[in-house]
Amino acid sequence: MNKRTICILSVAAAATACIFVGAFAQSNAPNYQLLKTIEVPDGLAAFDISWVDASNQRYYLADHTATPGTGRIDVVDTQALTLVGTIPGFAGTVPNPEPGCTASGPTGVVAVPQLRRLYVGDGDSTVKVVDTQAQAVIAVIPTGGKCRADELAYDAADHIIVIANDQDSPPYLTFISTDTQSVLGRYTYPDSQTGHGLEQPVWNPKNERFYQAVPQIPGINTGSIDIINPLTMQVERSLMTTCSPAGLVLTPSQRLKTSCGQALDAITGDNLGRTEPVAADQLWYNPGDNNYYFGFIFNPSAGFNGCAVVDANTNQLLTFIPASTHTLAADPNYNRIFIPVTGSGIQVWAAAK
């Protein structure tokens, strides 16, 4: 393992800043370069989850903006690297109705390319359905809570969206039909789960199950990944984790990767190792280069901070991208990494060729 320094040129400041990567970068690790910073109207004051729809060459960002009632989805062309629209109709930045209950939005985003739809969680406990061609909200689905409806996943076999109502007491999952745009039912967690949260769900087409990240189980310091039948809306099995998962992704080889670094076999539940010392809110799997990309990691003792790049085959930390964000997404067509940065815009990074 070699130490290295990554330098980034700030056009606005006309200066170059260098960041020490530390002893974890590999000698054959790619060097990431900032291709462009895409400006958005009024800058980025606050934002949440982002998503790449590779088939339609679009990147979507849940942009809270700075004021109530102005929340939007920012839309970027992933080939041209230009902002091609903003979709209004979301909560924006609003005061929390009570401690631990967020009402700002939009929050989670998932694209359903074959329907040309986005399903977006919002701060008013609704799911907004967006027509991506018209770039407009076409349906509003209440989920029955008083806090935000957060992160989502799509079951392509049964045409079901699941969304985590993570801050309600007790927290629950809402199941929504994409055929009728209506709520099918919910799975409610025990009262003891209140305050411990629910995070990212993912869909596994191999066994036709949702996998739900649970950051912390009451009474212990670690969490689980719950396997859920979308038709019965019940937890069938829980895979215990050695850390506290928030973000969650699934690779074609049936490997689950958590944002706290642990990898598991999605079918057997076997522990496949952990990437030290990464831990983030969101991560993204890019099939284009077979790497995981982690949101912002701050680890002064390790000598670095930024967005970690991890080899999906080996769990090995390769390097990091010097950008500060909790969310990111990758386009497998061009292996471009989209990283929103507060007060800056949407940065686009790629490995040097």
C-alpha cells in the first residue's frame, strides 16, 4: 500500500488544494479527476438522496432548497453533463414539528425506467409520483405518518414500492402499488425500534424479496438487514450485522454491501468481510467499474476524508474522492460519479484514463 496525495483545482478560487490520502490507497488505484461542477438555481443549501437512471441517461437529486415549499428534483443529463430541468412540488426546508421528526423534503428517490416514473419520498409523509418526460408530479400518495417518508426500493416483479417511514413512532414500512398508485399495506416495527431508525431498502430479483437496512436493534450496538416478502408484507428473516447499516446495495453476484463496510451473501447471510475503516450514510454500486462508492467519510486518525472507492470483488479500499457529501450516484455508461456538494453544485468525477 502506498501513500499518495490527491490535488484538486478549484476554478472559482483559482487555487489548487492537496489532500493526503493516507496508507490505505492501493498502488494501482485509479486517480479521480473533477470533470465539471454543474450549477443549480440558488445553489445547494440542503439535499438528500440521489439516483442515476442509466437507461435514460439522467441523474436525479432530492434538493431541499433553502425555503419552505420550494423543494425540487434537480435533473441532469449524464452524457452532456448539463442541468436539463427542475421538478417542483416538494416540501422544501421546513422546521421539524417535534424533535427527531423531519418534515423537510424531498428525501428518497428511486427511478422506474420502464414506466418513465420517479417515486420520491417527501417530508409530509407522502410519496410523490413524477412523470420524467413531463418533469411534473402526477400523483401524491399519503403514507399516514406525521414525519417524512424516506428511502425507497422498487419490486419489478410485483410492481411494488416499499418506503421507510423511519421517524414515526413506531417506525414502519409502507407498500405501494405502482399499477394503482395506492397503498397496499404496511409492516410496523416494534415500539422499541422507535428512535433507532430504518434506512435504505433494496430489491433482490433472484429471490423476489426486499432487504431493509436497520441501523440499530434496541439493546445492542449493531443492526440487521431484514428480508421481507413484498406480498405478505412480513419480515421472513433477519441477517445480523457487525456494524450499523444505513446505505445498502446489492451486486449481481448476490453480495450485499452496507454503508458501514460489511459485506454479506444475500442468500445465505454469510459474512463476507468488512472494509475498514469506511462508514457512511449512503453508498452506490457501479457495475460499470465494479466498485462501491461511499458517501463522505471523515476519519482524521486514518489521515483522510472524502468519498471512498472500494473494489466490489475484494472489499479493498482503493482510494477516495476528495469531496464532502452524504449522497452520491454513479453512471455505469461513462463511469462518472455524481457528487452534490453544499454551496457548490453537483460535482462530476471520473477516473483518469
